[in-house]
Amino acid sequence: MATPEEAKLHHFLQWLQLNRVELRGCRIKYSDSTKGFGIFSSNHASDGILLVVPLDLAITPMRVLQDPLLGPECRAMFEEGEVDDRLLITLFLTVEHLRENSSWKPYFDLLPTTFGNPLWFSDDELLELKGTTLYRATQLQRKTLQSVFDEKVKRLAEKLLILDGHPERDVKFEDFLWANSIFWSRALNIPFPHCYVFPVDSEGQGSDVSRETVNSGTLSNGCDSLSNGESGKVPEYDELQDKVASAASISQGEIVWVEGLVPGIDFCNHDFRAAATWEVDGTGATTGVPFSMYLLSAGENPSTIEKEISISYGNKGNEELLYLYGFVMNDNPDDYLMVHYPAEAIQKVDFSESKTQLLEAQKAELRCLLPRSLLNRGFFPPTNSSVEGKDKSV
């Protein structure tokens, strides 16, 4: 008999298939207690393409604005400047996660429910960070998120759930904190083809909604609204062929960067030596699926069967990895530290007295972001002459 986790995974894989996601050379399975679910190689893909996800499945600000439940309320707030693109997605995640009939339920059921980032630390655990920049950043972020939740999210989320037929639902801060952590730990900055973000109608006019969204600092993908929660099927574009033709006629430089979540791709965990990269295929020439994101093997040789396929989250130090994703890496080559600049160090630079007075007047702190490798021998490493003298005296 299947375990609850196996049943959820099976349901999620069916949901991916229903929404035209293709697992060509990989499969999704449980990795370990620290990573959760991950992507593993399953067979040799001759072209190196492991996974293909239609961009229609991406959770982006435009999807929120066109959603039948959230769209009307969120659009009004967006036009008034009360929400930005990231808050739109976070609000969407908060509400959809609480909806019993959400079409996204198979996806949400496989996402983590707890996180290791400092926002989820207990008070005693947070005290372990006292004296670091991460401690102060976490305090400020907690305060900001609590304020946003109290002033905007709670009232609106509960109103939307009432409209959805759940008047008894009490939206808690932890629900919003979960959505915030999901966004920051899984969102990608996606290069969408311009014609996908700004679809042209039969009269040659661009989409006003898409243009307004992007020009206001919110990036979008122009997706249709979701269907009801019975099938879990995300609607497709009606004019896909016209958009493919448009994408084929534009240069590679005509793209719009979009923040969003891509179900499937976002199950790749991080490693310094990434086994794969992700790319966007606007015309379908590479994958056969127009307007899709695909996972491409980074090695020349076929991946070892059952080996976890990782991507790189970027050159991030352990402080940033812990803050965003809730983990740190041993022997991190990109690790760096924010250190307070010693008062005696500024005395050795030009105009030190006036600079010191300016810092005191502004009540400013002087800090440096330094690679950890530069601090192996301290902030003021001994000079060669002093080291040589010490060696001779021994």
C-alpha cells in the first residue's frame, strides 16, 4: 500500500502530465529529509533535454491578475500601487494553498511545509545569530512581513476565501510566511519572449494589461485564468501558432525578464557543480514545445541513472543561502562575510579625520563584504617582513 507521500507524488505526476509537462530523461522522487523532493536521472536523453514545462504553467503576476477569484481585487490594488509583482504571487500562493478545490493542490501538496531559514527560527535559535548582519536583517524582515500581513494580506485573503465559499477560514500569519518562503526559495527570473508577454491582437495592438503590468515594475506571462479545481488543468493559449510565428521573427535580445515559479523545474536542488541548466524555448525549435522551459544536462556524457540532477542557485555565500533557502554549504567557494570595518583601519587612509567625523555625524557604520578566504589570517594579516622576522627568531 502506498504511503501518503507516495500517493501525493503520484497525484502530482498525473497533474504534470495533464498540463503537458514532459519528463524525458528524469523523474521526481524523495531525496532526503533536508532537501525534500528532487529530480533524478532515469534514462539517457540523446539531446540532453531532461524535462520540458510549458510556460503556461508558470505562476507569474499576470496569472494572478487574470485569475477569476483573485484578479478583480488584486487588479484594483495593483492599479493603486498597493501591491507589487512579488506580493501578487505571494498572495496567490497564500490563498490557493488554503482553497480546498484549488487546481494547484497536487503541486502544493508536494511543497515543503517547514523551512530552515531564519524567519522560521525560534527566539532562542535566532539569538544564535546575534551580532551578525543576518540577525538584524531577519528582525527587520519579520517586522515588515507582519506589517504587510496585518495591513493588506489578512483582510484580502479572508475576503477572497469567503467569495470562494469558505467563510470560516481564518488566515494566519504562518500561512503568509509559508507563501513568502516558497516564493523566495523557488522563484526563477525567467527570460520570456517579448511577444509572449505582450501578445498582439488581430488589429496589431499589444495587450494593455501586460504592458501596464510590466511598465509598473511587475513582470508577467500573459496567461489565461485557471480552470476550476476539478481537473487541475491549466488553460492553454488559443492563438499559440500566431505567437510562435512572432517569436521566430524576433531577435534573441527581445525578451522580458519575469519572476515566477515553474512547477517541475523548481524541484531541482542546489550544487556548486550543477548537473543541469534551464533554458527557455520560444519557438519550439529545440524541444518541440513552443514557449516552454526545459532542463538541459550540463555534461557531455549521459547522466548516471538515479543520480540527482542539480542546478546552481548562483554564487551565493552561506549567509545568503541560509537567509533565502535555509541551508549552508560546507567548503563554500563563494562564501563571504559582512564585517565591521575596524576604527584603526580608517586612520591609515587619506583624510581619515574628516571621514571619521562624517561617519559620526551620520551615525553610520562602516562595513565590508569580504570573501571568507581573505580572512583566513585575520583582517590585518601580518606583513611578509614581520612573518620572516618571526621565523628567524624561532
